[in-house]
Amino acid sequence: MGVFDLVDIGINLTHRSFDRDRDAVIARGVAAGVTTLVITGTSAPDSQRAAGLARETRSFSTAGVHPHHANDCDEHTIAALRILAAEPHVVAIGECGLDFNRDFSLRDVQERWFEAQLELAAELALPLFLHERDASDRMLALLAKHRASLVGGVVHCFTGTRAIVERYLALDLHIGITGWICDERRGASLVDAAGAIPLDRLMIETDGPFLLPRAHLPVDPKPLDGRRNEPAFLPAVVAGIARATRRDELEIAVESTRTARRFFGIG
């Protein structure tokens, strides 16, 4: 597989595991063909850090509150996100959504702040960077309620079934796929679902430092910590999608990059 021009639409580059070698991580990604990063914001403070890092590295970032942190929201949260979203390198509202798997925040609180971020995205005409675990029915209901006023959204790190992906696609949403598709133990439903995603709705991401692909990697992770995922491993996701959909790797790379650039408005 040759070097591509890839967009990693979801990298948690503010995570402490990158503190010791963040510049080297970015450089390894560029060497592997990952030329553009969208750094994920997961809370108001973390979104501030993501925006600062995006400025420093000439990358892009999102601004939002992950459902795990919904309990921490207050009357200042949306105002803080609105200010961040005015920065030109902040290209989406999120990571936001619902997580009924771990329930780190109360479900009604998750829904309240998810809807507040849906309204903010509509107000600012920015796309959404969405998170959902074990909450697809409620998530779809809230998205359908607001869809007419939204410019778009990507369900990041999708791991569900073909039936669920088709429901998201019916709302004219995009789908982000990670190294989960390389996991023969857990990824069977995603392999099936990937075949239902049109190329103009598909984007790719590492979700690093999480979800290290179970695949041959261009950089040995063992000297790092054996588990940390990083942008240099994004070509493994391309290969996994190509295997699952029986498409050419170059086609997946080119189309996912074109889709991501159009979606985020990053040229």
C-alpha cells in the first residue's frame, strides 16, 4: 500500500498519552500519509486545549461535550463552546451525543446537553461530530427532531449493525469508521455494515489513543506502550474497509479524504 493523503477525522491528541512525543506522533502520521488532523474536543476545557493545539499544529478541532461529561455542564458551557466555535480552525460541534452503555452521566442530563449542542450547531451552521453507544433509538429520535435545522453530522467511531447504519444514512448523516473494522473478534457486524455506506458518506479516523487496529501496522507500537493508537496507523483502517467492501484501497483513501474535506469545509 502506497502513501495516501488522508484525513484523520477523530484524534484525541490532547490525551496525556501523547504528552511525551506529540510532535513525533504528528510527524509519523505525515510520513504515513495522514496530512490532516481533526482534534477531538470532549468537554469545554478539553475543547479549549484542542483548539489551542490545532492552532499550534495547523490542524483543525471540534468543540463540544461528550456525554460522559454531561454532568459537568452548567449555564456557561454552551457560551464557552460558542466562543471557541468562532475560531476558524474549529470545524464542528462535538464530540456530543448519548452513551447508554457506561452511563457516566445521567441519561436525562445527557439528552439535555445533547439537544443544547444540536441547537448550537444549527445556530452556527456547523456540522456535528457525534457519539453514540447503546442509544441508537433515542439518538435517532433527537436527531430527527432537529435534522431540518442542521447542516449535517458524522456518527464517529460507528460500531453498530447494517440496520442501524441505514437509519443514520436515511437522516443524510455521515459515518466514521475506526480500526474496529480490523478486529475479527468484535467487528463482524461493522464489516457487514460497511458495505451499506456510500463512499460519499464515509470518513475514517483513528480515535487515538484508543482502538489500536488489530492489523499489520507501519509503525511498531511496542516501543510506545504496545496499545496506543496514533494517526500513522490510519492506513490500516483504509485496508480494513477495502477488505470489508471489496473495494480498492486507493479508492477508499481518495474518496474518504474528499468527503472529509467537503464535510468539514477544509478545502
